Amino acid sequence: MVNMGLVIFFQVLYISLVTGQIGVIKPLVSDCVPNIPGALCINQYASVMPYPFFRNISNGTSNPPFPSTFVPNDPSFAKVEDAEFLIFDFQRGLEILGPEPSYEFVFEVSEAVHEAPVYVASENKLFLSQLAPPPGFLPQLVVDLDVDPPKLSEYLSNPPVYAPNGGTFHNGLIYWGASGGNDSIGGIEQRVGIQTLDPASNRTTTLLNNYFGYYFNTIDDLFVHPNGDIWFTDPPTPAEYSWFNALTDTAPQLPAATYRFRPSTGSVHIIETSLEQPNGIALAPDLCTVYISDTGAETGSISPSLPSQGSKFNSTGARYVYAFTLSPDATYITSKRAFYLSQDYAPDGLKVAANGYVVAATGMGVDVLDPQGTLLLRVQTNYTVQNFAWTGEELSTLWLVGQGGISKVEWALRGQVLS
């Protein structure tokens, strides 16, 4: 027989323990002052939550986001899920957003990975790619920003570029890290490599397609240094790409690495080999720091004897951003230091704003970090964001692209001028 008096005693004891917990942030979440529609302020980073609380770990294919954290004893936390902007550092977060920020979901697209967004100011167009699943989609996509509302259409270069995964703009050209490898796509053979597109003539040129005869695995992301050198990452097993989704017809042949390629001589130099899955790569505007993300939490079999097997996500795996010091002659990096542990999924696309803030695509949104790796602000989306690019005369509009959606943010954080 249940002793109801004992049950009531423990219920009262539990409630008193919860309500009496020392150090709890109350409330965890509040409206910001001044009030900004769609924005919430996370007080003290929600660093002390009331018991009980729990955030589920990965189920193997996705990572439950921060808003899914179970916090039954603070009703304010339930508001986090519907916010567009989460501000962690109040002063700097409000400065990033500016007086009239906005978030808009612009295009619904397929659940394929969408990547490599590059803004061409002379045409006021945003070029991007559609990868997989399913494989075999050859055209790129382009958003015409000269019309209102913007128009999304397919775009086919000459010759076509299969599956750009990373992209940037330099000296009037789009630089793409093409992650597809196939012996007959579009009637031609193409291997993973670096290609340029002249948007004025629609002509593409292959700059690199092998490392001493080996195929690259998945040229994932890149930047072009002002001296013309191209820095790029080449992981063997990132999720959604190349071998795991049949974008290539050959299994990985090279170890995970980051490279520097000098087009003027054709030489390729190994730069970094310690990361499990080097992914996003970006250069600070002062040319002193290189950032590289590691998405080792995404992994799978790369056995050549097996067909592409897909990949799994493990939240205890590597999902970091690292910072490195660039040498004075811009030929190597030193002083590897941990910079950020992604609070949602794994850091994919990576760029540095004009003021030195680092922006990372992390799961269903993007995180904005200061040069010390402090999370200042998060933009939340209803789809997984792979990458992003700044557009507009002031470079203050950020377009986000990913699985199922293309959206844009109007704010005060400006991108670097890529010329």
C-alpha cells in the first residue's frame, strides 16, 4: 500500500530543492532591451539551468539542437525554439543586428545539400550549387538579385562544373572546389578539383584535378589569398558529399589534409594533417589568421570494396573550429589552437566578416563568434544550413543555403570585399 504521506513529503522536498537551487539563472531567456522582433536574449549563456534538464544526444543522423533542451522548471526557455535570433552577448549581439534586422525564408528547395554560394557584384547575382542526394545534378543555381522578388533559376556553365562544394570570388572569377568525380557526367569525364568560372563569358577552366596522379577526395572549401595562392581542405569522409552520396565513382585515395595550391607554378603544398575531417576554411581580413573547421563527428566506411554507405553523426566526435597563425610570407600556418566547439551539429561553411568576427554554419543556423571564439549571436533557421555569402552594395545581406531552404538575413555585420 502506497504511503501517500511519504509521497507528498518527497514531492514537497523535490519542489523545494528545485526552487531553492543556488546559482540558477532566472529567467534563462528574456526579451531584449531594446526589443527586437524575433530576437531573444539568453541570460548568462544559460550557464546554470534549473534541475532537471536534459539535451538528447545524436541519434546517428542528426543532432538535437539547443532549443530542444528539456527545461521544465523555466517556462521562458520554451520561447527559444521560435526565435530567429538568439543573443548571447547583449551589447555586441545588438551591434551585429543593427536597428532593423530581419530574417526571411526566401526559397524552398530540395533536401539535397546546397553549397558554394558566391556573390558576383558586377551582375548582382548569387551563384550556388546543388549536390546530393540524388547525385548527377549538373547545373548550378543562380539567384538574380536585380529583380524583386529575387528569382531562382538553373545555370549551366561551359563546360559544366560537377558538384561545387566550396566557392569564393577573386580577380573577376568564381573559384569552385568541385567535389564530383565521374567518367561520363554530362558526356565528359570530370574529377574532384579546382575550377574557375568567368561569369562574363560563362567559360570554366580547370586549375587542378590531381595530387601526383591521385584523385582528391572532396575538395570541400577554399579561399584565395591576395597573392593568388588557393588554400583548400580535402577530407576523405564528410557526410552528404562525394563518396558517401555517390558524387564520385571512386573511393577516397588520400588522407585528410589541407593544402596550398599555387596556380602560377602548379605546385601543391601540404599545410595541415592533424584534423580528422577538415571542412570549412577562411582567412581573417588582417591576413594573420586562418580558421579551419573539423567535422570528424561525421564519419563512415571508405572501403573501396563497398559501394557508398552513407555516414553517421556522433556528437562526441570532432566538431571544432581551429585557429592558426599565418606565416609572414603566407606559405604555412603555425600555433594551432582550439577556437570553438560547435553547439549545434558540426561547423560546415566558415567565413570571416569585415570586422574579424567568425561566422560558421552549424546545423539549423549560423553562429557568430568574436576573434577569441566567444559565441555572440545565433541565427536560427528551419533547415540545415551548409554555407552562406554576403551580398549587396554594403555587403550587409547574408544569404544562407542548405538542405530544403535558401534564406537571407539583413543586419549590420558586413562581409569582406572579395576582389
